[in-house]
Amino acid sequence: MTSSSIPSNRLIGFLLILGAVLVLIPYTLLTITFNYPLVLREEPGQVLTQFHAGGSTLIFTWLAFALSGFPLLIAYVLIGQRFENQVYFVRLATTLGVTSGLVQIVGLLRWTFVVPVLATNYVNTTDPAIRAASVAAFQTIHQFGGVLLGEHLGQLLTIAWTILIARTFAQLALFPSWVSWFGYVASAIYLMAQGDLLATVIPGFPAWDLAGLLGSTFWLVWLVTVGVQFLRLNRLDNVLASV
């Protein structure tokens, strides 16, 4: 790869910060309007009723949440292109990162294209059979699209990408060492959220309820931190180029 084709540090930094902010906005709205993510562990009938009450505004919020991750996918690719010739495992990290984003997007889109139909069927009938079928369908699609794809595979792949990229930064001494350690700590906390997922199928499995919220929050803060570091690196490169 020639120097002219190497992605700019400024673009990478901008996309990381933009992606983190775009994810945080609908996430925050969902915590306020839908009690997310705690609502996911409520009884299916209650979730469907609450979702239906949210109307089209809630549906579009979920759509925004699903699509907000695309700037991060682009950043994953650009970081890969930037360092794949310097560290041998960066190409693997890029594959894991992009895959993580795609499976999480697919998982989130169930709230836009599947759950609204089930919620309407559940709320707009008094037929116990239809309600039972709606609940069963919701549990199935939630366990598959949400727990398996979005939360389990999506989070594990995101954690793997974070650790590998943080290791890349440390190996190249690109940023202060605390930046990589911040990524490791955020990943460790995020990993603890897997206990909550296993508890959905193994009653009584040890779980830390705050692991998912804290892990994802720290991870977003780490993304912003890395984005700022790339912007600083860009300014440094400009200064050196002008000397």
C-alpha cells in the first residue's frame, strides 16, 4: 500500500467519535422511553405491550440504533488498512470487527421489522391462542436474534476486535499505554455480561447485572478516546510534515 492510499488518521478519528456518539444517542433514548436494556428480561407479554405503546417513534428509534453502527464498520476497515502491513493479526481483527457489527445490526433490526408485527397481534386481540403464539414467536426471535446473534456473538467478536486492536496500538507504541489498558479493562467488564446471557437458559447461572451496561459504556468511551488519539496523531503528522 502506497503512502497516498493509507487512510488518514483524521478520518479514522472522526469516524470513531461519530460512530460512538451516534450509537449513544438512540441507546440513551431507548433507556428513557423503553427502559432498555432492563426491559429485555421482563415477561414477553409486558415487553410486547410496552413496545406497541411506543408506536412508530419507538420503531424508528430502534432503526436508528441499528444503523448507527455503520461509521464504526468503516472505521474498522480503515484501521485494518492502516496497520495490516505492520502487525500480522490486524487483518483478522478487521474481519472480526466487521462481522461483529453486521451480526449486531441484524439482531437489532428485529425490533424494526419483526417485533412490531408480533406486538400488534398480541395487543389487538383477546384470543388466548393468538396471544400465546405471539409470545412464543417473540421469545424465539428474541433468543435467536437478540441473545445469540446480537448479544453473544456480536459482543464476543467486538471484545476480540478491541483486544487485538488495543494490542496493535501497544505493539506499535502508537498511543500512551493507558489507552490500550483502558481497552483491555472495558473488554473484561464487557465479557462478564455473557453470564447474564447464559442465565436466560441456565437458571441461577452467576451474572452481574451491570456488566453489560458498564462494559458497553466503557467501550464507547474507549472508542472516543481512541478517536481523539488519532486526531492528535494527525495534527502531529501535519506538524512534522511542515518542518
